[in-house]
Amino acid sequence: MKNQQRINYFLILVGSILVIYAQTGDEKPLAFLITGIVILMFGVYRISSKIPSKFDKDVEEVKHENHDV
């Protein structure tokens, strides 16, 4: 589990570096920008997929309340 977190943070770091690099200088290499955004968003997606949804928690509370009545 710890290695997956490190991979996620590494993906975000690499994606961020590529995006920042693509924005520096006069000519902006589009390939670096697109690749950086894709890697960055993939890392953010992997992290956010592990966070439980607040909506799911609310639905569970409503189910428990209905059973108590």
C-alpha cells in the first residue's frame, strides 16, 4: 500500500514538472504539456479513488436511521 502511495505522488511530481517545463521558454512543446497533464491527472485520479465518498456515507446513515424506526 505504501508503494502505491509513493507511485501516485511520483506521478503527480513528474506530471507537474513536465507541465512547468512546457510553460517555460519561448516555444512551448505541446507534447510535454499534454503528457504532463495526462500523468498529473492520472496520479490525482489514483489518489482520489482511494478516498471514500461523502455521499456513500450519507446513504449508509439514512439506511441505518430507517431501520431504527
